[in-house]
Amino acid sequence: MFKKIISAAVILLTLTVISCKDEVLPKPASFLRLDYPEAKYVNFENTCPFTFQMNEDAVIKGEKECGFAITYPKMKATIYLTYKPVHGDIEKLLKDAQKLTYEHVIKADDILEQPYLNPEKKVYGMFYQVDGNAATNSQFYVTDSTRHFITGSVYFYAKPNFDSIMPAASYIKNDMQRLMETLKWK
């Protein structure tokens, strides 16, 4: 009889412990929220034959032959700018810039072309937005058609995954477009 009482007490105690747990509910879906500060732009000038505005949070590195790396340390991204003087080879420079963009067509879902024309400043070009898991999400070129040619592309220090870098890619895309729109030849 004593064994039956102990067995019943153990069973009752076990049921009490098991039944007292909180109800388990699944966690609600959540999304990563990345907030970047509002961009503030400053003029960039040096001995190169052009000037432009850039985000004050970005850092210019490796100034060589008027080519730069504009880095965004917080976003782990870099805009690479390349300058080339035009010596009657504008068609070749244009083909090379377009070829660079369309090499990403294998991984890209879509490539949107946005022409840029500013006859007052003699700045003409094309901005490319590359959607999908390509190595670069934005590229551009600008020229005056006779003396100057600049290309720019952004790269992130991460495996291309458009969904995860989209907020940073959009932020830097706006900076690249600002760079194009404020570019002036000296």
C-alpha cells in the first residue's frame, strides 16, 4: 500500500510539473531595420580636372591618376571611380563601360539604364541599376565626349545577396547619383 501511495504521489508530482509550463507561442515575423543617417554632402576638389559632391561620412582612399576609392566603412562598401582622358577613343571607352555592366547579366535579374544629360555643364552619361545577386548593384559613366571620361561602380565586402544589402545599396545609389549630378569639369 505504501508503494502505491508513493507511486501515485510521484505520478501526481510529475503531472503537476509538466502541466505548469507556459503556453509556447511562435515568435512573430520580424524584419531587420537598418537606419542610416541623412546624407550630408561636401564638395570634393583636388588637382584632378573635375569636382563633385560626396557624402561627408564616406572616406576617399587611394587617389592615383584621378582614380579613387570612396569607402563607406559602416556599410562595408566602396565606390570605385576611374578617370581616363579621351584621346579620340570615346567609342572604345563607352564600349568598355557598357561591357563592364553587362558582364553582370548572368547573375542580374534586371539592369535598368537611366541616361543622364546636363548640357549646361557638358556632362553626359548613363546610370545602371543592377537588380539581383550581382557583384555590383550600381554603375555609371560620365563624359564630356571630347576630353574626360569617368566610370564608377559600387562593391560590397560580402557575398552578393541583394535582399540583405538592399538598404545600404539604395543609400549608396543615391550618393552615386548625387555625384553624377554635381560633377563639374574644370
